[in-house]
Amino acid sequence: MTWITPFPLDSDIGVRFYGSRMSTETTTSPLLRSAALGSHRLANRLVMAPMTRNRAASDGTPSPLMADYYAQRASAGMIIAEASTPNAVGRTYPNITALYSDAHTAGWREVVRAVEAAGGGPLFLQIQHGGRVGHPDTSGHTPLAPSAVPLPDTIHTPTGRQAAVTPRAMTTAEIGSTVADFAAAARRAVDAGFAGVEVHSANGYLLHQFLAPNTNLRTDGYGGGVPGRIRFTTEVVDAVAQAIGPERTGLRISPGNPVNGITDTDADELYPALLRANAGKGLAYLHLAYADPAAPLFARLRALWTGTLIANPVLPREQIPADGGREAAERLLAAGADLVALGRPFLANPDLVERIRTGGPVNPVRARYAMYTGGATGYTDYPALPALAR
Ligand SMILES: Cc1cc2nc3c(=O)[nH]c(=O)nc-3n(C[C@H](O)[C@H](O)[C@H](O)COP(=O)(O)O)c2cc1C
């Protein structure tokens, strides 16, 4: 498979628009057909992928600005809101969202209300523990991970980028309490109004660190061969499903994605085993990040997962395509995906669905710096089509 990093833009390319005028033609893209997700009716098959934007308060409470941002994108068939940490030690970067206090729950409730008031939904919330992708200056804790293997990189902290620290290997008791923290966060998510949560087992964060042989050197029942390494993710899925129901529980994976220093050497064996262990549970969906429909593993995973499959295509890393990812998304549907998640196209186009429907021009992504800085710039100031037409 070909992989890109989830944080792909390096330069400020300024504001420009693809195409010189709006087209009035509408398309009959299969992406625009409605779909069912359990008891939910989705207006279209376009899912807004989870994207960390670092706009929460320093304690992780979602901000009113975030409610505006998500409400602007309410026409997505479904929104998977950004990574939210289930406990303090799982915090990755400054100003990411959290979900372990009443204030966090209240902040998220306002986000859900705003999207629903704008006619959107369903919303799922991604629950992410960073594992070794964290820093004491950000979280106040030494990061916990399957093994004491540091991230081979620097990491963003409140005082700038710093070398990663060596994480502490989790005890069995800490594994158990972390599983419980995921379940507690899932309960809070439902309390805040989310339709469900997405367990983040992708992109090199804690659950992925348990899956990968280069980050999981454990010799107990959570390490070693494939059955040991898939155990933690499976236990988190089970605990979340038990807490809020399997129909409210999604799972995200990114087989082979080397981001955050991961080497998935046995992806062809591990991911089918992970799916076999979780396919019969009636989960809401499987979300495959950076999916290449031509890769043999894609077809294998599709065949193994009899439930809803959300696939996220591999788009060029420098910039989103002029069609907003439509062609790549349609290829995934043709290869068997039920829904398609897009990240940066939704980031830059609050009305992406309308632009795909009309073949209208697509805003490119602006500066990378604005992806992760606070404030409205590069966040809620991407124009919608009527603003362009004026
Ligand atoms: C700014 C930004 C933040 C992201 N944050 C997350 C995240 O919180 N959780 C996650 O699973 N993936 C995250 N990703 C990855 C996206 O969900 C998606 O997989 C990736 O951007 C590729 O899709 P795209 O080409 O449509 O943007 C992020 C990507 C970007 C650009």
C-alpha cells in the first residue's frame, strides 16, 4: 500500500481557488446517495474524517469556536469528530480535546447541539490515547506505552518541539484502567449526544503501538505473536461496546501506515486476525484510513468485515485534488466501501457535499500552521459557495 502521513502540508500556499467559475450542473455521484448506518439514515455517503485541530481550551474542553466549525460542516453524511483523550496521560499535543470531566462533556454537548441545529448528524467522536506520542510538558505525566520504546522524533509541546521522552511500559493494572477509561469516555460521549464513538487504533497512537511489533516488545499476554498484540484493541472495543452498545462502537485502523514510527511488519496477518476477532460483534463500522482499493489487503479486509466499511482514500499529500477527492472516493465505493471519509477536503470546504454535487470549485487547504493553531484563521474562515458567488 502507499501511505501518506496524516499531517501532510508543509507550506503556506496562500488562498486560491480551483476553477474560475461555479458550475450550475449537478452530478449524480454515488457518493450523494443516502445510506443506512444502523438505525441512522445518512443523507449521503461522505463522512468527515476525524481531524485534530487543537482548538480546545488548555484543559481539553471543546470551545464555542469548535461548535461553529462542525456546524459549518453539517451537510456531511456523518461527522467523526476529532481525537479526544480519555484520560490525562493519553494527551498527545497542546489544546487537543478530552473527555473525562463534566466540563469536557458539557463542551462536547454544545458541539453536538450546534451540528444538529444545523441539520447535521449523526456524529461519532474518536477516542484516542496517545501512548508514547505525548510529553510530560503537555500532559503532566510520563507517557505510557506497551514498551519503553521512544518515538523516534520530536513532538509538539506548549514550548515548541522537543525530543520525545522514553515512555514507561504499562503494567497490567494500567492496561485495565485504560480500557475502563475508554469505556467511561464512551459513556460521556453518548451523554453529550454523540451517536457513538470511534476507537482509534490507527496512526501510531497507543492502540496501534500495541499492534505493531516494533513498539510492542511485551512478553506477557498483551505482546508477542498476533493474538497477544491484538488483545488490547479487542479489549477496548469490547469494553466500549459493553458500555454503550456495539451499534454505537466504531473502530479505526491504518494497516501499514508508518506514521509516528510504526513498522507494521506483519500487517497481512495481524489485521485479518484483528477483524476476525471483532467482526461478529455487530459494531457500527470499521474505518480504514489511507485505503488503497488496488491493494490486496483492502479486498481481504472488505471480505472479512461484513458490517459497514468506511474507507478513507490516499489523496496527494501536498494538496487536495481539484475535484475535492471525488474520484478517489468513488473508486473506493466501487471497490466495496459503504461510506468514504475525507479529511482535508472537509477541512477546506465547509460545504464539500454541495461542491461535489454541483462540480463547483474547491477551496485548497491553506497554511499547515493554521491546522493546529488556535483561532478562527484557517479554521472557520474557509468560504462556502454563496460567499464565492457574491
Ligand atoms: C489536520 C489533520 C488532523 C488529523 N487528525 C486526526 C485525528 O485526530 N484522528 C485520526 O484518526 N486521523 C487524523 N488525521 C488523519 C485524517 O483523518 C485523514 O485520515 C487524513 O487527513 C487523510 O485524509 P485526506 O487526504 O482526505 O485528508 C488528521 C489529518 C489532518 C490533515
